Amino acid sequence: MNKNNPIKLTKRGFHWIDERYKLTDLFSFLKKKSVPQYRATIWYYFGGIALLLFTVQVVTGILLLMYYKGTQDLAYESVKYIDTKVNFGWLIRSVHSWSANLMVLSVFIHMFSVYFLKSFRKPRELTWYTGIGLLLLSFAFGFSGYLLPWNELAFFATKVGTDIVGEVPLVGEYFLKLLRGGEDVTGATLSRFFGLHVAVFPGLFTILLALHLIFIQRQGMTEPEDWKSKPVSEKQQIPFFPNFALRELIIWLIVINILAILAVFFPWEIGNKADLFAPAPEGIKPEWYFLFMFQVLKMLPGKMILINGEFFGILMFGIGGLLWILVPFWEKRTPIGIRNRLLTYFGIFVIIFIIIFTMLGFYLD
Amino acid sequence: MADKKTSEGKSRRDFLSILLSGGFFAWFIALLYPIYNFLEPPGEEEVKISHIDIGKVEDLEKDTGKIIKFGNKPVLVLRRSNGEYAAFGAICTHLDCIVQYRKDYGQIYCACHNGRYDLNGKNVSGPPPAPLQKFGVSIKGENVIVFEETK
């Protein structure tokens, strides 16, 4: 046999690295890693789906950067150019938009499953908080990316969204100017959003993601609450590698297919170019994941007992969001194995609330 | 070397540590100060105009409205069905969208959140918390002049 056949070469390469960086330790760690198998195991895949979609975002985002121009005069035209002239430009942009939406969706599902399985409890508080950070960054990615094509809908959505920031007492005005790069949404806003979207947010996201994953590796997967009193022999586990990983891989394939179907058959619209001196178009709506908040703000009257209706709405969402984020703090530690019903009901209420107002946002007027 | 306490109970080590941490703190502030200020956008060049000629009286049909550029602000000029002119700042007082005149409602309308104002700019329904900013209109000969009303 040839001394340089590929298998031997790979082995030699592996040995070379292993000798220096002790890869064997890493592999023995991966061999030991396991995932509990029970009725909720399916929810364990959604973090991985979000991770896949984030990777898709990074790749397609870098590709779009080759042609996109982040200025008021050129942004819309460059996106149009990507859609019409660049080979497969329409596909890359459509995948980027669809994948963004699916990513937010899977992050949502991931968060709710963690909430209902109470996986945020000690000792996993920091995994929850880094997860919340990643969720907020996903929103920030969505919000800033939405403006980049510089079309009408995005322009007004950004006006409204940033104006809401301005409602926050004391610091609101400052942040409004900081975000917009001035008093109004202009080309200055576009430049800032572009920079945030392609440099600042990806950097922060990567750091938080690394922490999030390291925490999970250090602590292992959450076991269901009623397992704590069970003997080890009754706990059904599957090895992470290769069993869980291969299953995740199949799910990834399915997700990539869904993504391809959506991107090809429902290519993302570009709309009309933003005009700073044209009235807001009919049916302006933010991205679906902001829709429930948008709908509530829309339905609140201008004045509510002494305070401004929209301020009241923002205040309520602020308090609600904070309660949600701080759940590992306020959740009354119930004895091991007992479910905290109140927590479950609260979660179900939040989901129903979000679904109802999202539907209203879609179907009203 | 052992710390020698002075009469006030402070050692030389304490003094040095205050000096160093204070110095570090000052250095840190000096680092942040330009960044903080860099991010604050320079004051916009306010396009100082007091009035603008928007053309002939007959240019705008009765019962219609249009958005004009008043410096860098959008202003809604509308002509009521009786031929009278009126002008308002076109920025919705709710969340900053740009309003429009809707003939079918006979009202000024904001499409973002269904805010409505009557033809005097007063908020009449929906979420807007305040009336639109009023602008003055005067007819000079054939021409319509829109001007900012002094408060």
C-alpha cells in the first residue's frame, strides 16, 4: 500500500495535533456526554436549530456584504441590484431574510421549552441569562436588518420603533438620538444600523453564544425534575455522540429544506424605496415577532388616566419582560419533583397573549 | 516591609493604592469621554426658513392634501372643499409617522396606528395624544405661502 494514502495521512495528521493539543481528552469528554431521553427530548433540539440558522445568517450575511451599500442613496438600489443582477442574489437575500425569521422562531421555541421544563433553575441561571441576551440580540439583529433595504415599510417601522425608545423616561431622548444618529430617521440612522448589524451585534452574539455553550458543556443537559429521586439505572440516556448529534443532523437537514422551499417559493419582497417626505403607507407592520407589542400599542387609547397610552403600554411590556427575564430569581423553589403550577400557568398565559395579539395584528384592518 | 500606620490609621500602602486606583479610574474616564461624545451626533444643521412659497392657489385641487418640504420637516398642506388652505406639521404626535389627508374620511389620517385628526389638526380618534403642529398659510396675490407660526 502506498505510504501516503489518505487514511494514513489523516491518521498522521490527527496524531500530530493530538501529540501537541491532547485531542484524546476532548474526545473522551464527548463520549461521556449524554442526553436524557423522555417525552420532552424533542425540545432539546431547538437550541441546535437556532445555532444552525445563526450559521446560515453569518454565511449569507457575509455574501450580501459583497454587494450591499449602506448609504441612504445607494442602499435600496444595491439591494435591488442584488435581487435582479447578481447571480443567485435573490436567493441569498431571500435565504437571509427567511433564515432570520426562522431563527427568531426557534429561539422563541427554545426559550419557552426551557421555561416550561424549568431548566433555568439553579445551577443554570447564567445559561438562562446568556440565552436572554442572545434572544435580545436576535431582536436587535432583526430590527436593524429590517431597515437596511431602505424601503418604505422599514423606514416607518424604524421611526415607530425608535420613537418608542424615546418614550423611556430620563434616558429615552439620549438613546433616541444615539440610535437615529440625530433627531430623525435619516441616512445617519442607516449607517448606524448597518454598523451595528454587521459588526457590533455579531461580535456580541459570538461572545454570548460561546459562554452559553460552555455553560451547557460544563453542566450537562438538564434532567427532568422527577428524575432527581430516581436511581441511575432507571434514567434513560442516549449518548450525545453519535446518537443525539446524528438526530440533530437530520433535523438540520429538514430545516435547511424548509428554508430552501420558503426562500425559493416565497422570495422576500423589496417594496418601494423610502421617501422621507411621503405619508406612511397603509398596512405598515413590523416583523411578526414585534407584532403583538405593536398591536397592543395600536389599541391603547391616547390618554389613560393621567398618563399617555403608549407610555403605559411600554411600561407594562417593560415590567412584564423584566419579570420574565428574572424568573430564576422570583420563582419560588418548589420541593424537588413537584411542579410549580403557577409558573406553568403564567407561561401559558404569556403564550396565549402573544398568539392572540399577533393574530389580531395580522388580521385586523 | 511592614506597613507603618500613621496617626490617621492610613499606611503608605493605602495611599499608593488610592493613588493608583484613582489614576486608573481617571485614565478610564479619559478613555471613555471621547467615545461617548463621538457617538453623540453633531447638532443637525437646522435649515432656517421662515416661510416657503408652494405655488399657485389653483395648483392644489380642492379637497386634497400634499406633503411639502419645509426645511427638513415634512408639512401637510391641505385645501378644504371650500377652497381654504391649511397647513400642519405632518409628523404624527403618536409615534412619529407621517400623516396624510384622506378624502374618504374627510380627516387627516396616520396609517401606522389608525390615528385621526380633524381638519384643524386636532386629534379626534386613535392613539395620538396631541394635536398636530400648526403652520400658517397666507395667500399673496396668486401664490400660497406656508410659514411657521411664532409661538
